[in-house]
Amino acid sequence: MHHSKNDFKHGNLDLTQAKLMRIRVRKEDCAFVYAIFEVQAGVLAYSTLSNKPGDHFRDLELVIPVGMQSEAQVVLEGLKNELKGQLYVEGIDYQS
């Protein structure tokens, strides 16, 4: 399932000018990642994508406001280090 920026509702984030990224996280690391993202309110919004039964990972779409991209990059690099490289990041562009 692909989302549009309007699908992400998170506080006062202005999502009309934002970058979309997709990350893949091991299922056992999801609660930790969600907790980190909740603390980062204002830096990014996230949505968990559909998965199949038996998948050992979860894909998340992140929406990062233009002015928060460097802060979001620090968060993602920290997670990647904490999870021993088991966080896969892919930048993608919206198709209007």
C-alpha cells in the first residue's frame, strides 16, 4: 500500500513540504523503534505498512518535514547503530 502525504496526521507537522522515506525493521525491534519515533514528534511522522503473516520484518513509511531532515538523519543513524545495522533505509519520492 502506498500512502500520500495527507495520510499522515501527526500533531502540527506541515506534511505538504516533506520527504518520504521507507525503512525496514526486524519485527522484534519494532516496539523499540516506535518508542524512539514517538519521542521524536515534530521531527517525523510514521505509518506501518501492510505485512503478510509470517513476515519477520515491518516496513514503515516516514514523512520528514523539509526543516527536520538533518535531525531525522541523526535519529535514523542512531537507530542503525543501536540495531547493529538491521535497519534498512530507502528514500523514495511521491508520485503525484
